[in-house]
Amino acid sequence: MSKTLKDKSALLIISGGIAAYKSLELIRLIKKSGGHIRCILTKGGEQFVTPLSVAALSEETVYTDLWSLKDETEMGHIRLSREADLIIVAPASANIIAQIVHGNAEDLATTTLLAADKPILIAPAMNHMMWNNPATQDNITALQARGIETIGPTEGDMACGEHGMGRMSEPEDIFAAINAFFFEKPLEGYKALVTSGPTLEPLDPVRFISNRSSGKQGHAIASALHKFGADVTLISGPVALPDPAGVNTIHVETAAEMLKACESALPANIAVCAAAVSDWAPTQNADHKIKKRGDETPPAIALKENPDILKTLASHKQRPQLVIGFAAETENLTENAAAKLARKNCDWLLANLVGQDDKKIFGEDQNHVYLITSSDTQDWRPMSKQAVATKLAEEITNHLEQPKVQDAAE
Ligand code: C5P
């Protein structure tokens, strides 16, 4: 798949936020890939990066002022959007997001956005309380409903010293999203099913067995496959993530429900089982809350084994062409993963070593995985879960040949 942005033109709007420094790296990545980029710097953006650094990196005039006679005669706000293939707002502050929603046109950036006839990709960046504020959440929902694409934010330490959701996506991830936008949709016509998140196995109406899976990796894979043009069904256990835009998301709780939903989503060309399916479920799901027993011994929890969804799909009569699983190992990564690959009859495994320093993969934004096939082991460097997802979508694209879902169904 070609990866050059030659002949592609982007308009980058840099609004006010400490993450603006990351946009300099984004400009560098776009230029390095042969793309053309013009930038608008808002008044807020100018507080964090200078027009000079933006101009030097983009090798273009930087536009800052709606009322500048020179700017408007040389390159008016209408032409700025007409001559771009894609408009990116990074960082997108809570303020500019609200202004786009309301159709404000009070400076060059918002006027250009209001007059835009091009697809828009925004990379929100703000304090976690601002991000979680219902006003911002409603604004994001409104923008997505209008077809504006969003990337991030991610969770982590913030410049203000607090921790939470609101960090702008890394420049490489925004760059990957730009690439995905420009490429023809290489997985168009392919059907993919992705499992994500934990399963929840009830003991009684109020108690359950589950695990700490956040669903971040599985959701990122569903998004990446959708961006590559696949028709994606995401079957997710309970997570605190929004449904990925453009993806048909089915919410389930138990492993049994997840398996049923997966089988209903067949035929498919690609199955990626990223869910952390509970290995066991209580044999009994009590109709009423199990009561304390005073002095009696606490009740024992009898468990039964859950169905192995990955293995079932990999041996199904409607087996997807490419079945991919995950393996978290504490030792002998490649040997154990290779054995698992054979045992589960799947084609590829994304394996990671957990234990000691890597203990906190669940819920983290970073992942270090190895792609294991029957003939090869690739060490993918530590990267964000979104970057893992994009790389996986690329590997899938390179691997898949002609047959589409109609053929698979025959
Ligand atoms: O056997 P183990 O749990 O290590 O295998 C992990 C892989 O198998 C993951 O891809 C996970 O989604 C899948 N799996 C499954 N159903 C289960 C257990 C694991 O699909 N019951």
C-alpha cells in the first residue's frame, strides 16, 4: 500500500492548548511524507507556538488574521479550505469545538471551518474535566453526527498536573488517521467482526465475575478496520468507551452472549478476538441476592468453563478467512503463543508479555505486541494502541487477497 502524501494537501488549524507543540511534529511528518500543508494559527494557538516555527516547518505562509488585507487578498478564508483535501484541527480546544458546533465565525479559523467544503478531522485536547463536561460531550456527539471525524483524546498525565482523558493523540497517530483518510479504502467490501472488553458473568442480580479489560485495544482495532473501509461489527463487553463512529456495535455482558452475537455476525472475512473473555462463569446465577449466612461458612462459588469464542470461530463451518487472537503471556512468549496459535486453530496471534514492568497493559494507552503466525514472529515496537490497530489493519490489508464476503458465504 502506498504511503506517500505526495499531491495531497492539508489545512491544519492549530488552536490554543499546550498540545500545540505536538502539531509541529505533525507538520514535519506530513512534509516528510511529501504532503503539502498550510496552517492557520488562532490567537490562542499563538500563545503556545510561534508563527515562525509553523512557517519554517510547513514552508508556507502562516495565516492568523481574518481581517488582514494581505492574507485575504493573497489567500482568502474560502480559498484556504477549497485548496485543501482535508482540514485538521489539532489541537482542538473545548472552545473551538463549541464554536464549530454553533457555527460561529469570529476569527479566521472558525470562519474557514464554517465555509469549508472539505472533510474535517479534529484532535481534541483539554483538561479531563473539560473533556468530561456534558457540554463538551454533547458537542462532540453533535460534530460526529455531522460527519466530522475525531481522533482521541487519550488518557494520561496532563500538563496541568492532573490525570485523565483529554491528552491530544500523538502526532504519529493523527498522521496515521490522515493517511487512512487519503488512501483508497483497501478493505472496502470486506466484513470484519471484532470482540472487545471484558465479559461479565453474574452470580446473582447484583454480583458478578469480570476483569479489568478496558476495551481500548479492541475498540481501536474496530475503528482502524472501519477507516480502512471494512464493514465492521464490534461485539463489546461492558466498557467505559463510546461506540466507535461508523462501526455497528453490539453490547453484550456474558461470554455466552458474546459467542451468540459473534455467530450471528457470520459470515465475515476477518475476525479479531481482542476481548478478555472470562474463562469461567458461575454455574448458578441466583434469582435473588445471595444472603449472608451469619455464622455459617460462606457459600462456595462453583464455576463452569466458558465457551472459547476464538477457538469456536476458528473451527466454525463459516470460518472467517483470517482469524486473529490475542495472547497475554508471562514467560516464553513465542513458544507459548505458537502453541496457542495451533491449539486455537487461528491464523495470527498478537502476543504481549505481561508481568513485572508490563503488568499494566490493561487500561494503558501503550502496548508492545509481537505478531505471531505459523511461519513468522514480528516484534512490533512499543506503540500506542491506536498505532497497533492501524498496523494490524495494514497487515490484514497486505495479507488478504481477492475473495470478498459474497465468495466466503458461497
Ligand atoms: O486462552 P487465552 O485466554 O490466553 O486466549 C486469549 C485469546 O482467546 C484472546 O484472543 C481472547 O479474545 C480469546 N478467548 C476467547 N474466548 C475465551 C477465552 C479467550 O475468544 N473463552
